[in-house]
Amino acid sequence: MKTWVFLAACVAAGLVSSRGAPPARPAPAKERQAVANVTNRFTLRGMHCEGCAKGISGELKQLDGVVRVEVSYPKKLAIVAHDTNRVDVAAVIAAIKEAGFEAEVLRARAQRP
């Protein structure tokens, strides 16, 4: 009997649903998935092989707010789609430098809603 009273009190307080599972709540702002609102193209210097391109790609994918990364060794180019509310161009360039390469932004293109 005490279990049912406790469960009813939890349901009334919104701590659990009537099925006994915690109610669905939106993820905290930190855990929400980033949405790309801009795509930047960067020229890259210092790459010598595909391994270099993979290293740059790995560094960029670790940035909070980066949604998509394409790095081309033959073209010496990186295309990065990111959420400008979470990561800016300077942070992208800093991550590329951290990987041991140089970068310069070519252009930015806003995403269509």
C-alpha cells in the first residue's frame, strides 16, 4: 500500500509518468545537438598526405558546435559546417593550428533554414 501511495505522489509531482518511467524532458542546453548555420571553406598549408587530412578532420570534429567536416588533401581545402553560437572561425583556425597546420578562411556561406 505504501508503494502505491508513494508512486501516486511521484506522479502527481511530475517526477515519474503514470507508467512509472521518468517523464521526457528536453535535453539541457549543453547537450542539445548543434545546428549548422554557416559553412566555411579554409585553405590549408602544411599537409603532406591523407594522414594529415585525417588529423585535421579529427581535431575539427572534437570542437563543440562543428556539425560536418570535409578535408581534402589534393585540394588543400577544409569545409566546415558549424553553429556560430558554439564555435567561431577563430576557434576552427586554432584547432587546425593545434594539429600542426596553417589555415585561412576563404568564404562563409549561411545555411538556409
